[in-house]
Amino acid sequence: MKNDIEMLHIDKSYNGFNILEDFNLKIPRNKITCIVGPSGCGKSTILNILSGLTHQDKGEITYIEESLISYAFQEPRLLPWRNAKDNLRLVLKNKMNEALIDSHVDYWLDSVELSDYKDYFPNQLSGGMMQRLALARAFAFPSNLLLMDEPFKGLDAPLRHKMIALTRKLWQQENKTIVFVTHDIQEALLLGHRVIALGGKPTTTLDELEIDIPVEDRKIGCVKLARQQGYLYDLIEHGSLGVKNCPRIQQIKNRFYDQKSFETLPCDDEKHPRKL
């Protein structure tokens, strides 16, 4: 994929209810774009339109035809009658030289620390191991666009943070274009090069934040990220009320962008910051 993908003037409705109306979104190639917003704001609908699982009523998506797409869902969706290795082999069939598949599978099992469990079936793996296997499957597939729909939903905090770190590691290895949907603002800030905040009915883009801290340097406890997290929380909270041109939203944005002194803060302002 050589070009950025753009959703242009997209409309989508269900049962007469407008989810997306004149919606626009740019997805830079080889970057992680995170989308955050309240339930029902159209996050999963955006992924489904990008993947072709559903079609927009109006509008166009540029350069999507250049994309080979893989999808990571909220649940692992592993085949219970296939072991870990065969779950990965299945998605590679007819996608690469048969002689190279086993070494490719072994590489990805090793990347998610599951080499010792390659012969285990899903019911023999823990929840976290199944999530890691599903993540390896999504990255192992020779795609250039990876769609991730709240893949860490339901995991406890320590395991979720491990999965965030693993996703960053795998992205650095493969440099895929990723669109990552989540309810968790901290998750988005720890992963995304860009964070898109959605709200309103029909869905409105409340803001787009470019996160200038290198992905590998993001830390829990970073003042800069904490400030961005608070801003996005306030923005989405008021944006979810669905009040068009709400003056409070503009006040929140003005306050955030006027405080320029925070822009020079490093991401090591804690004495002992915890790096994922």
C-alpha cells in the first residue's frame, strides 16, 4: 500500500438512524490510527466499512483497493479443532509459498512467546495465550492493513498492558497500517500515532491528536500523556451528549490548545515512570 487511505463524505444508516453523515477520516500508511468514543458512536461501523463487511450508503474510500486486510476481533475466534500452529497455518494457505509456511508460523509463535505451545489446542490455552495467538495470526497474515476492534476488551489491566506492549513490538517488526478501535483512552494514547475522538449523533470527529512521543517511549505516569488523556475524556464526555456545536466542547479545546507550556514536557517526569 503506497498511499494513505481516506474515507470521504461517508453516510451510513441503520433502520433509518444515521450513524455516519458526511464523515471523513484519513488513515496514514504504516502508522497506528486509534479511534476512541462512546458505545454506539460508529467505531465498529467504520471498521466494517473499511473491511468491506458492510457498505456505506454514500461516499467513497480512496486507495482501499490497494489493501490486503486482516482483522483482529474482540474475541480470539480460534478454531477449536486446530492446534495453535494449525490456526496460523490456515490463514497462510494459498497466501505464500507452501515451503515457507512452517518457518513463518514458527517465527510468529516465537514473537508472541508461544513456541512451546504450538501443539496445544485453544481449550488448553489461557485467555491471555489465546489473545496472543489471535494477535500473531493477525500479524502473520500478509496484509498491509490491520483492523483491530477492541481486541483487549475484557482483559485485566496487567494483561492488557502486556498486549499493548506486544502490539507495539509487532508493529515495529512489520510496520503495518493499523486502525485500532477502543473505549480505553489510555490504551489509545499508549499505541497510536494519531488518536481520533468521536462523539455526537450522527458521529462527529471531535478532534484528531498527533502523539509526538515515539511509540516505544510511551509510559504510564507520563504527565504529557495524562494531560492528553484528561482532555480526551472531557471532550468525549461532552461530545457523547449529541449537542451540535456545543460551546462547552469548544471551551475544552481552547483550554487544551492554549496551554502551550506543557508541549515541552518530556515523558519522564515521574521519578520512576513505568514503561510498558
